[in-house]
Amino acid sequence: MRLLLVEDDPRTADYIVRGLTEAGHVCDLLRDGHDGLFAATRNAYDVIVADRMVPGLDGLSMIKAVRAAGIRTPAIFLTSIGGVDDRVEGLEAGGDDYLVKPFAFSELLARINALGRRPAAQEQKTALRVADLEMDLIQRRVTRRGQPIDLQPREFSLLEVLMRGEGRVITRTMLLERVWDFHFDPKTSVVETHISRLRAKVDRPFDVPLIHTVRNTGYSLHVPA
């Protein structure tokens, strides 16, 4: 999974990042709530872990802003503020879980894994739309400007991941996990090959490209500025 950690204490942050990396996760570390909000609204994460007391924008306000932006990524508050009212406040602000410091890393990891297995709210959608590109998840049909686009099953899944993350950077690792269920790098160009085929069907017949390469990172589906 790709995780976002917003934690300003160096020792705690390094400890968590090291443990998550050893557990096979990719973790982006930020130490300021404003930076955390920017990252959460720009990139696609599986789980957000946020301390409540971080500089710039506190964790509570950050998660509220994330939810106000329509992002339903599961979030865990990791904080030394542990009163009952504080926990309730965190959950009502949009948090999905609340863990009080000091904590056992094994418990944090278990909670992250549990949230990562939980279906996201957006998974309940039956249709996706970006500009003039539409996807019917029930009928498994894709159209652009009303014209049907014939996709192979893997191409459909790839486009679905990109459309669900509209405007965000979807890394190659995330695509390997979500489309091919690979939890390792197969050392092949399978992602690049399928992206090329998808572009030939979704972009090339039309004058506005929607699938964009983010150099050395991955891909993003959005209407160009």
C-alpha cells in the first residue's frame, strides 16, 4: 500500500517509516499539515496516518479539509491527545481510527492493514466520468463523446484506476498492485505497454489527451490546463 504519514517528531516519524517500509509499504513522510493536505488531495493513498499536533495546519483540520474535498481515503489519528472527548472529536472530524501514543508498532500496522482492506466509499459508484470520458461499471462499457471504446479486461481495469484517481498521480507500483495484483516489480514493461494501448484507444482518436505521464513517477488522468 502507499501511505501518507504526517508527523513532525523526527524519532517517531523515522521509527514508523522504517517499520512500514520493512512491512512492504511505500510511505510518504511530511511534517506539516499544509503539506499533508496538499499531498492528500494531489496523490492517491491507501491510508493516511496523521498526528493531531503538527505545525502549519493541525491534523484535525487537515483531515476535515481532506473530507471536504471529497476524498474518502481511510485516516488514522496517531496522537498523545487521548481523552474520550478528543477521540470522539477526531472520529467526527473524519478519522476512521484513533491510536494514542505511546503505541506498539504492531498494533499500528494491524490497524493500517485493516483499513487498507476496507472498501473505499468511492467503490460504491456505478459510473465514472472525467470530461467527455464515461465508464459504466455495471455494463463494463466505456465511451468518449458518446463513441464506444472497446477495451480488453485489463485495459478496463487500468482505466478504472486512473479515472478513480482523477487529477492525482498514480504510481507504477500502485498500478501493478491494483491492476495485476503484483506485490513485487516483475521487471517488465507491462504497465507501459498497456498504457500505450490505452492511449491509442482513449486519447489518439480525440483532440484532447487525458492520460499524462508524470516523469519518473507514474501517470495521471486529467483534462490538461
